[in-house]
Amino acid sequence: MRGRRRAEGGNVTLFVAVAAVGLLAAVGLVFDGGYLLAARRQALTEADGAARAGAQQVTSGSLLGSDVALDPAAAEQAARSFLAPTGHQGDVVVDGNRVTVTVRATYRLKILPGGTRRVTGVGTASAERGI
């Protein structure tokens, strides 16, 4: 009878070890997954803000006339200035009255193995009259 108990005791230890690894993986997915989604949302928010800052840089002639025109150099500079305090890299494209900003950030995983993940956010804004 004693020999039989020892054999079963090892099975319980194996079950607990496998369950603990599975539980740790689930916690890691929830924790790191949630923070990864938050990092993506932050990149998107920063891209939107930078695009809006750029779209506000209209030419002086646009203030008096009926057509709205962006100053491309000022729009790019305003978008980059908005991104500077965030510490994230970004690409700024000015096309006519539209400013598109792509922000790239890196998120370091806290629980799951794999090191880091890159997140990207894209924001677009247009200069319009009367808004």
C-alpha cells in the first residue's frame, strides 16, 4: 500500500507544476496584453495630437482668404515639436491640407518572455475653414 501512495504523490506534484505554469502564462497574457493595448492607444493619441498641431499651421494668406492652405514646413515642425516631449519617434507627411503622423514606440514585456514589442499609431488631421 505504501509504494502505491508514493507513485500517486509524484503525479500530484507534476499536476501542480503544470497548473502553476499555465496560471503564470494566463496572468502574463492579461498583464502584458493589457499594457500592450495601452501602449498602442498612447501611440495613437500622440499621433492624433501631433497631426492636429500640424494642421493648425495655416499660411497667413489663408486667414484672410476663402481657401485654407497649410504651411508645410511649419506643419511638420509643429508636429515634431508636439512629439518631442514624448520621446517617441515619428514620421510626418504633409500632403496638401492633410497632415499624417506615424508614431512608433517600444513596449518592454514585464512577465512574458520575448523582450520588447513595437507599437504604432497613425493620426491624420486636415486644415478646414469654419470648424
